Amino acid sequence: NVIPTSPPRRSPNILITGTPGTGKTTTSEMVALAAGLEKVTVGDLVKERSLHDGYNEDFDTYWLNEDKVVDEMESMMAAGGICVDFHTCGFFPERWFDLVVVLRADTKNVYDRLEGRGYKANKINENVESEIMQVVLDEALESYQEDVMLVLDSNTVDDMETNVEKIAVFVERFREEHQH
Ligand code: DAT
């Protein structure tokens, strides 16, 4: 077989996705710390490296250029040991991730967290509706095998701690199984 294959990852890549306000940033920071992964916040990368097609004034957000994001991330993902945090997940190559975590939160929590962040009403409502309609969960289910997915409630600090622990255990096991 002459088709070149990349070496297997020794440390897993993890995607933490969910509607804005479900706790991706906080959870992935804690996961990165607890499990020794490198955190990549795609939203920051998009801004810092201009991986967008301009600014959407209505929703105070950038128009994402998905091809540019994938090209930019390809080499870092190849190395493994990356914890990616982003609110959409369908455009990433499926092969990048060993675990896909979808965070879910109750409507009131999403609302309060986004209001606390100073989001405009239309942006809060869009995200609250998206969480009710489970848009991100459906996108993940369409894009990844169910056996790499974890759907986790993120309503309380206790939830967050349990979630971080579960993900850290996954990372530990993966490393043990991929030592050689
Ligand atoms: P995201 O990155 O998904 O937009 P975040 O991590 O920035 O979300 O969290 C938004 C706010 O809500 C932040 O102030 C922390 C808080 N928060 C997140 N998850 C939580 C949880 N499970 N319990 C309590 N507070 C939480």
C-alpha cells in the first residue's frame, strides 16, 4: 500500500462545542489545565489571523471563512494534544477529533450568561433559540460518529467539574492506549 498515512496521535484532539453560553471556554480552559492539552479557541484564531470575510454588524461577529480556518489549523491538529473550542463543528474534518463534547445548558442559563456578557437582544435570542432547537447537537450528530461523542449538561459548577473530570479520564486512557 503506497498511500501515505500520518502517524497516529499519541495525545488526543478534543472538540468542545455547544451554543455560546453553554460553557465551552471555561470548560476547555479547565480541561487544558487538568489534562495537559493545548487550548485552541477558534474564535480568537479567526480574529488574530483574519480567517474571515469581514464583520457582520447585525450580530457583532465575523463572517467565518471555513477553508481558511481548516488550512490554518491542519498542522497543529496533526501533532495531537489539542483542545478546540468553537460553537459550530460541522466544517472541521472528522478525522481531527478523538472526542467531540457537546455542552448543553438550560434556556435560562444561556440567557443569563449571554446577557451578562453584554450581547445585544437579537444575538441573545438567536442563541437561546438555537439551544432550544439543539442546532449544535444536530450538527455534531450529522458530522461525527456517535461513539466519539459526549453530550454533557453544563448548568452548574458541579456539572462543569464532573465534565472536566470525564474528559481528563478520556485523555489519560487515550495516552495509555497510544503509547507506542
Ligand atoms: P461559551 O464559551 O460556551 O460561550 P463560557 O465558558 O464563556 O461559555 O461561559 C459563559 C459564562 O457562564 C461564564 O461566565 C462562565 C459561566 N458558566 C459556564 N458554564 C457554567 C456552568 N456549568 N456552571 C456555572 N456557570 C457556568
